[in-house]
Amino acid sequence: MRITIYHNTACGTSRKTLEAIRASGVEPQIIDYVQQPPTRAVLEQLIRSAGLSVRQAMRNKGELYEQLGLADSSLSDAALLDAMMAHPILIERPFVVSDKGVRLCRPSERVQEIL
């Protein structure tokens, strides 16, 4: 089985998800999405495949979210995607892709659905 994790080493949930993948006997492809963000098309596909809205895929904690005024419910999906592309740290984490599907693994146990 091939698995890819869009990972942030600074995130405890992301680290726990990575541990769960490895415990299943698979060494995943690890993409540090802050250093190597997905393209807009890939991000849109991840969000769609996980069955999420763009807003659900955005990290809404932290100073940057507040500074950019991203809580404004009138913002379009395109505007939210623009912000995530400009500031990848705003992409909620971790997204995991396997042969069985795509999940935003919050909580980390959600990864079990696609292992």
C-alpha cells in the first residue's frame, strides 16, 4: 500500500498520525507541506477527496488566521485557498492519502479508516 502524509513535524497530531501509519507496517511518503506546499490543484483535490469544505481544511487557530481576518464568513473558497497558498501553515493537518482514500486525520485515529 502506498501512503502519503502531508506532515508538519511541529504538530503533535501529525506526529501521532505518522506513528500510526508506521505501526501499520508502512513507511509513507512524507511531505513537509510547510516547506513543500501542494499546488493549488492538489490542495483542491485533497479537500474534495476528503469530503471537506475549503473552510474545514483551513487551520483556524493562531495569530495569522486572526491577522488575515479569515474568520469572515463572507470570504469565498477562492479567497481562503489564496490564503492557504500564500501561507501553507494555514492548511489544516495532517492530510493522508492512501489507496483507500483521503482523510484529514484530526483526530489522528481517523487514519485507521484508510490503512
